[in-house]
Amino acid sequence: MKHPPLRALALLALLAPLAAHAAAPVNDKFDKARVLTTTSPVFLNQTGVGSTPDALDPFIGGSKLARSVWYRYDAVFTTDFNRIIIDDKPGVRAAVFEMTDADGNAGTLKFLAETNNVLPNDIETLVFSTVAGRRYCVCVEANGLFDITLQSTPRPNDYFGDAIGLPGDQGTVTGNNDGATNVNDSPATLADDTPGSGVWYVWTPGFNGQAVVDTNFSERTPNNSLDTVVAVFTGNTLQTLVPVASDDDDGYQNNSRVVFNANAGTPYRIWVGGFGGQAGTFFLSYYPEGNPGVFEIASVPNSVGENQGTTAFHVRRFRAGLVAANVTISTANGSATAGSDYTAINTVLNFPNPVNDQNGWQQTVNLTIVPDINFTELPAETFNLVLSAPSPGASVGGSSPAGVAIRSGEPTDAAGFLVENLQVREDAGGINIPLVRAAAGGYVRMQVLALVSTSAPGAKPELDYNFAPVTVDLVPGQTQASVQLQILNDGLSEGEETITLFVNAETPDLQTTGYTVLTVTIEDDDLVVPQAGRLTTFMDAGGTGITGGLDIKITATGMVSGKLVMARGSLPFTGKLVDGRLTVRLGPVTGPVRTLTIELLNAADQTYRVTLSDGELGSTVTEIVRLTNYTALNPCPVAGYFTFADVVGGGDVPQLVTATIKVTAAGDAKLTGKLFDGTAVLASGGVGEGNNARMGASLYKGLGRALCEANLPTASQDINSGSFKLLRPGRSNQSVELPALDVSSSSRVAKWVPPAAGQRALTIWNPAGAGNADLTGGGFAVLTTKALTVSTANKVVVTVNPPENLKITLNAKTGLFTGTVIPTGVTKPQKIFGVMLQGGGDSFGNGFFLNGMLPGKIRLRGP
């Protein structure tokens, strides 16, 4: 006997341990995963024996998987019906993941489902959802053999074990086999007719005798039958199913109809699919043979055109056995009326035994639509189709009544203006206004009307144009119409004027072609004649923009003079209107570019457009101002004296000004008074439209400005509102330093009626420190009652003895007062000044006394 050499024995000793270890599976690593598909969904006799650790092996139950292998599936469907089924011998642990990275990066696994059942010889099922186009991975740990199966479908009853139960002894359900598959889910024993892409149902009849399952009226598309195949089995598993009956085309058209002898209480497995790969939505009906059926209305169009003529619909008999039956079909008015909109129907439909006649299942009914000439009807009128009086045993389904809509023409739009703006000369006599619509299938009634304007630049009816509301009727096929606008030449220079036209449809709920609003501009052809008078207004751009008070006088020859009082200057100007227009530069040539433009806007309305532009602030403001033209025959209605006082103040100042306003019969307005710091104010301006006085003044040696506006009352004892705007520098013309101010304040203004000689003008009364006299800022003690009476010299003088030593002198002509007061604890008299306001049953004074850095405020009240 020969023995191997020692070197050979040593080599065998080294190789023996390696032979004891199995080779690693081909899908040991993540990037070597085996591919599952819906057409190849099964791998048999898989194992994890021999696998090596992988960094991506997941943790399940607190421990990392070992002896694991990988699988992947690229989802075809977005569906919740996905399973990984593992038939294991040794027991397995497994998990399903989604790869969230579209590039397939292994580091982006999202956990979906797991199993941690290591018991041998059982089946594990992992259920998860998928999104079409995404990749899913399965990791399985098994120390032995196992089979793995993928089930993925968009249909909940694709697989035999998921069959949908059919309730009762008869009914109809809607199903769909699109995306279903027979792969790995077919009976071991097939029926004569085998569905493709089949889905499963189970029905347990409660009767003995012939039973029917059909797919009648299943269509791939309207009037395109779905060629179905149906097979019926008994049994509880795919391996034990026994074919009972099957059919391809015995139903309506290419639909299926299976008849079999049913035993009450026996579950029948029904497999429904398509012939030759056809798939789609189907009806599945189940019922006893001989059933009279259920009548339904079908194929009713959502809407029909008014000019369509005849249209058809169907009446179907679902769950119909091989017996005859009948039903009545009729129409019922909605917003549409039989005779004028459609031809009424009321007839009995006789359905024969369908064994040799397809009319036993479905019949066609023709419906006639009647066109009418109605411009204001709804765009869609409706009526109903109604089934009634079915033969004994038959019934009417939920499709009755079925609504039918008649479109008013097909399709139909309302007409609109072709453009948004048109221009016409004043001497043109008129202009043609076009209307258009894109869709012209029906009758439409339109209304065109003009908006009457009461202000410039709106043109005036019967003076500038004539236009009465117009009704326009459009017939089918008509896409254009027009209306005529008459233009009147009034011979007045008014500038451009505008007319606004509107168009709307009396026919409701229509889309409009073009524009619903049109602006027609009348170009003035008349010689521009200056309109003489006075313009007064405030120009205020708001915020930090330009602001100013404007007073302009215009002569009949077009000569212009005026003054603009701004926060940055009091600027006079002169010039002459040329063709009704003047632009002037304000201020010195070396200063900021400020321009004022005056344009005659409408001679009939005597309105001007005034535009102020400021190059320094970069702002522009425009006002439309109407002339005032007071004369001896037409004097200013508020000529006289008015007293004016700020009541709110600004900054740290309790009040800004007290003053009197003198208005002349010519409308000139002059404000005379004093500011809180004693600075005299002399502001000038005029009274404009609505008795609104606007005045401006330069203050503090040209460094400060005052702008005053007052709504002057026409009656005595009335108090109206006003405003006072003040700009003052940091140092006044006083001996004390006062803060800079740029403020606006609310004011009150009252008509001043000078008291007669001997008349009481004011009573000061303050018993026990409370009452109508309120002298704040000085700590006054108790005042006794004291009457201020007008003397024969038309003066009012009052003296109150210590402790206050109050002395007041009232100018009865203007309402201004001056005086002195010695506040408690002070020995030197303080000057006071102010103004009286007459309102209601009271007269009261507002004024100041100078007291250190800021003046105190004095208010005198009395009956």
C-alpha cells in the first residue's frame, strides 16, 4: 500500500476546514441583490448559509441580521397591495426598505416592514406600499432553505386569497382588472375559458337552482364592448379548485354570461378577466336565472345642443334572466319645457327574452330637441328622463330620473367691446362702437348703456353727447354688431372729455369676448378761452412729499398771479395762460427745480388742473380745482370776521395759534394772530369752493411757514373745523430757546359777531376752584364771578383783584384779547393774549401766557 507524501497530507489538512464552509450566495451583498418582478415574482430554495457580514444588514429585534441575502423590486404600480411572502424551513428574520435616493445610493434605505419570527416551517408575510418607479429592497436572514414570492398589484382582489365577497342573492358591482396578473395565481385545474388578467370574487347563494353571473354592459370605451371571460369554481385553495362553468361571449355583445346549478350555502369562486389581454372597468352581476331584472338609463349625454336635432340614449336591463319584461320611459319638465324645447316622450318599452334577441337587454330611445328663438334664456335648460311602472318582479334602478341639459346654441359667448379706448373729435358728429364675440352658437341679448358723470373730465349727456340704452340681439352665427354714439359740438373750450360705456348680457352665465367697459374720449376742437376767477387749494403729496398752500388769481385775458406757501419757501409767481396752459418755475434759478403747471380742464365746469412738482423731494401732486369768481353782484357768502384757534397743539406745545380771519366780499382771506411763542402771524389767501378758506404765511424771518385751512361757517354760533400746519426753526425771534417744530394740528373756527355796547361778552366764574374758568399752567387760586361787558368805546375790560390780578382787554371787532395775569406765587405780571370763540350758548377764550421755556395755556369759559 502506498501512502501519500507528508507534503500532500499537510495540504489536505489545510483544505479540510474550508470545505466545511458553504460558498457565499450570489446575492450576499446589497449591490448583488436578486431582482423580483411582477412577471418573475418567485425564487425557490433560497438560503442565507455562507453569507458574510454586510454593513447594510439591518437590525431586527435589537440584533443585526447575519447570514442575510438581498432582493430588490422596481415598482410598476403605485399601490398599497404589495406583499413579500417567505415560505421558510428554518425560520427567518426579514425586512423591506424603500430606496429614497433616485440614484440608488445604498445609504438611503427607509424602513417599511419587518418580521422577527424564527419558528421553522411557517409562512411570513410582509405588507407594504409602493410608488411606481421607485426601488424597494428586501433583506432576509435564514440558516437554511426558503422560498420568496412577490405579490404587487393595483387591484385589491387580484390574488385568490383576496377575493371580494358578493353579498345577498343578487346584485351588481363594478370591478377593474387593469394591472391584474395570473402569474403564480392560477388554479391547478383550469376551466374551459380562462380569464386573462383575472380578479377574484366569492359568492355564496342562499338558494338552490340555476344561478347566473354576467358582465353585461361592460365597455372599454363608450359603445366599445369589453370582451370579458368569466370562470366559476368551487374549492378553498388554488390547488383544489374544481371548475363549475365558464364563458366568453354569451352575454350582451362580447360580454360573458355563466349559468350553473347552485347549491345554497356553497361558496363559488368567480374569476373575472379579459380575453386576449383586454382590461378595464366591468360590471359583474349575480342573480337567480329567471330574474326579471333592474332597468337603468344609460348613455345620456351631459348636454345637447339646441340645434342638434335628435340624440339617442339607452335603457338597459341589468340582472336579466331569460324572460321578457317591460318598463315605461317618459320625460318631465325642468327649466326646459316640452313642446318648445324638446319633444315629450311617454311610451312602454317591451324587452323580449334575450336568449336570441339582444334587445332583451338594451334598447335605444331617440330624443328630439326643439330649437327656439329666446335671447334671454339660461345657457343650459334641463329636463328629466324617468323610468316607471316596471313589469311584475322587475324594478327601476338609481339612474332614474336622469337629467338632460340643452345648451342655448353651441357654444355661445356674450359680446364685448373690441377695444378699451376710442377717440373722436368733437365735430365728428358721432362714432360707431363695434361689439364682437368669439363663440356664436346661440341667441344672446346685450345691453349697452352710458355712465352719467357729474364731474370733470366726464362729458355731459345732451350737452356733449346723446346715447340712450341700446338692446342688441345676436342670432346664431353672428359674431359682430355695433352701436352708434352721437357727439354734440357745444362750442365751448372744455379740454378732453370722456364717456364711459358698459355692455352686459341679459342672457345669464355667459363668458364675454372682449371688454365690458369702453372709454370714449372727445377731443375738444374749440378755441381755449381763459376762465377768470380765483383758485385756492392745498397741495399735499403725503408722507415726506411736497406740500403747500396755493392762491391763484386769473384774469379774463389769461394773466396769472399767485403765491405758493410751502414748508421750504413762500414763492410768488406770475405768467399768462397760452392755449389754457401755464408752467412756471418757482423760487430762484439757483435753487431746487420746483414747477407749477396750471391747465384749463373744463371751461363749462370752470375747473383747472394744478400740478406741483418738486425736484428736491422728488414728488408730484395734482389737484382739480374749481374757480371762484366773486363780484359786487355775486359777493363771497362768508364775508366778515371769524375767530380761529388751535385746540390740540403739536409736539410739547399745548396750542399753536390764536387768530382772527377777515374775509372780504371779493373772497380775499387774511388771518391775523399770534403763535404760542408770541410771534405775530399775518397769512393771506382766499375762499374757495365750499366756503373753504386757505391761507399761508412766511414766519421767523423767512425760515418758518404757516399753512391754515378753515371751513368757514355761514351762521353765527356754529363752530366748524380747520387745520393749522406750522414749520418753525430751532431758534425763534424770542429771547428764549424753543424746539424746532414741523407739526399739524386740528383747529376750530367760529363766525364772530361783535357784541353791542353794554352787552355781556364773557363771564369768568370759578367758585371753590372748580367751574368754567380754567387758567392752567400757573397754579391759580379761586376766582370770583366777574362779567366782561362791552363799554361805549366798544372795548371789554375786566380786572380781577388779587390773588390772581387778572386783566383782560377784548377787541370787540375782531374777537382777539390781550392782558396780564399774576399767577399764585409770582409777583411779576405775565402777558396773556388769545381769541374768543362764539358757539352755541357759550363764549369761551383760548390763549397763552408766556412762562419760561414754553408758554402756558389759558382757557376762559362762561355763559
